[in-house]
Amino acid sequence: MTGPVMVESSAATIWPAPAKLNLMLRIVGRRPDGYHALQTVFQFIDRCDRLRLEVREDGRINRLVEVPGVAPQDDLTVRAALALQRATGCTLGADIRCEKVLPMGGGLGGGSSDAATTLVALDRLWGTDLGEDALAELALPLGADVPVFVRGHAAWAEGVGERLTPVLLPEPWYLVLSPPCAVSTRDVFAHPELTRDSAPATLADFVAGDAVNDCLSVVRREYAPVAAALDWLSSWGGGRLTGTGACVFAVFDNPSEALRALEQCPTEMRAFVARGLNRSPLLACLDVLP
């Protein structure tokens, strides 16, 4: 779903929660709080989870679709809604139904995007009107990637990924492969062989072609399905890892070439073609609402 919000009834709306790709990822040190200091470039793609939200008058937050392995109180959409209630004192609630399209543990930011869409949508539906800056601040404790989805613009990011500078990038077509495994971000960042002291780069370095992902060697070594997907993409101009994976991608100038590669993808690999986006489809929903 890339279009504006669709109104199902007077009370229920459907909102997109788009995926992102990390077009590069450098680890440039360790912070005093123990987190890694990063540099990365985020771009959205037009592959989205869909959230159906219905406002409740009784203040309850209900998750209507079970997520395997995720308890309701740990679900980022529930946590986001509760955080917005606490921050604003809003007495309204919501029924949340998430139609998952994006793989968990894939590095596409699905859970973070779902949380951001919940914050942005309920801020509008509940009439709390915190606005972008306050919502981004509320988003950070939910996850380092959540603020970029709240702000909705492709960005150069530093810190843990929360210091964002909007950028205007080419919007190519991507072939994205989702190997049959989930990569643990925690395990990757704890791996003794992870590079943690890369020299800081600049946006100009990235534009000039520096698209290194410092997690790549560890993920390739520890996750054989990811290595196999990267090897297959080598015949299509080379594969790149998004975040800590597991998803990998190749870049194409036009959809026909991307679709031709998709047709030849081995049957055991889940794959899709998506368009790069500098502006999140979530913002298009806000455009059409009063």
C-alpha cells in the first residue's frame, strides 16, 4: 500500500507502515551508555505492513492479531499507543490490527515502522496533536529506528540512528531477498569479530560510492542462508545487507530489470521488487486528512 489512508468506516482507518533499507552502515565507536555509535543512510521502500486502527471510547488498547513469540505487552504497536496515552493524558483507546507483510528479523524495520505508524496515526485520530518533533522524541525509547519512520524522510543518520538529516536520494528499484532465517541484532553487535572502529564517513563519501556495511562479514559468516542470497545476487551487480539483515538487496535503474532478476530467483528464496522512496507513504495519509 503506497496510497493515502483508506477509510473503512466512520471509526476505522488503514495506515501504511513502510519498510526501510539501510543503504550503508558504519560502526564508528562505542558510546558511554554501551550502545554503538553508528552512521547510516535510511531510505523507504513501497513495501508496507498495514495497520487497521479503530478508536475506542473506553481507553483500552487491544491488539487484535497475535504475533508469534511476541506477548501483547511487548508488541511495539501496543507500547507506542500506551506511550502516547501517558504523554498526553488521552482517555481514548484503540483496537489495533496489524497485517504483517514485512519479515521479522529481516532488517527492514517492520516492528519499528509499525510503532511509528501507530504513534503518528493515533496522534491524529485521538486529536492529541503532539506534532513531529514531540512524536520523534516519544519514539526513541521504543527503538533507535522508530524516529526516522515518524519523520518520514530519507535521512543520513548518526548516534544510535536518531540524529537525522533529511537527504534527497535517487529512487531506484530494489530486488530484496528475504533468506529463511532471522538475524539477531543483539548477537551481531555482541560478536567479538564485529568491526567497531571504522573511520567516520560523510554523506559525500556515501554519494561517491562508499556503501560499506560493517555488519556484513559477521552476518555472512554466521548465517549461511544470508551468504547464499548474497552469492546469488553477485550475478546482478552485487548484493548488499540492510541493517544487520537478514534481508539483502540489489539496485536496479528500472523495474523491468529488477523483475527479470526476480523471475530467475531460486524458488527457496522469498523475494520481491520495490521502489525506493524519499518520502514515506505514511505522510501521504496525513496529507489527505483534515
